[in-house]
Amino acid sequence: AERTLVLVKPDGVRRGLVGEVLRRIEAKGYTLVALDLRTADDDLLGAHYAEHEGKPFYAPLVEFMGSGPVAAVVVEGHRAIEGFRSLAGTTDPTTAAPGTIRGDLGRDWGLAVTQNLVHGSDSTESAAREIGLWFPELAPA
Ligand code: ATP
């Protein structure tokens, strides 16, 4: 079955929303196959966000993502990648559709980085890459 990497970002952990995010993933019918709460270092975050290096929000993004623990989760199920992105809603929480994680639980705090509670892999390639970074023990042999 397809796997995706979900992160509950530091804003979500600080606000006590890990359970709510996991509840929505499980209620949708996906399976949690790995779960870990940890504060990511710059090496991991630099690799995770390599595609954004050079963008104006890159440095604040890495700083924010390392500002406290994140809940890293591997989620499994047929079409789990697009399924979780649909649950998460669009990037900007102000306008993300009600019913989604970002739309129901997020808002704009007027900060340099969009704090939008969750991350989900956007393709099979990025899911494999990101699961390998966050959970090397799950990487295919
Ligand atoms: P989605 O793909 O659903 O838009 P994402 O998390 O994959 O969400 P990316 O475009 O990969 O979004 O950006 C990574 C993260 O960087 C975003 O989730 C957000 O936290 C932050 N971000 C993205 N664009 C901006 C921006 N223009 N200004 C500030 N922060 C941003």
C-alpha cells in the first residue's frame, strides 16, 4: 500500500493538536505505521526542505520547524498521499477550506513563515525520499 510522510509541525504540537490530527487520519481510514515525537536538527530540515533553499521563507521555515518537537508519522493506505493532502487543505490556513485540518484549526499569525500545522508528502517520489530521511529504518532494502 502507498505510504506518505506526515508531520505535525511545532505549532500543532504546541497547540496540543497532535491527537486531533491523528484522529482525522485514522477516522479517514488510513493506518499509522510509524510515529515519533522529536525536535529536528538543521541537517534533517535542510534535507527535508532542500527544494526551497534560496527562497525568502527558507531560513524562517527551517528555524520554525526546529523550534520545538514535531510529530513525524508514516501513514499508509491506497492513495494515502493525495488523501492526506486533501485532509490537510491548501497551504494558506486563512483560506483553506473549512472541513480540512488547516481550514478548521489554522489561521494567519502575521509571521514570516506560514504556520499551517501539518506537512504531507506531495508525490510518491517525495514520500519515499522523506520517509527515508525521517525513518531510515523503514527505507526499502
Ligand atoms: P502545500 O504543498 O500543501 O502547499 P507544503 O507544505 O507542501 O504545502 P510548500 O510549498 O512545500 O508547501 O512549502 C513548505 C512550507 O513552507 C509551507 O507548508 C509553509 O509552512 C511554508 N511556506 C510556503 N510558502 C510560503 C510563503 N510564501 N511564505 C511563508 N511561508 C511559506
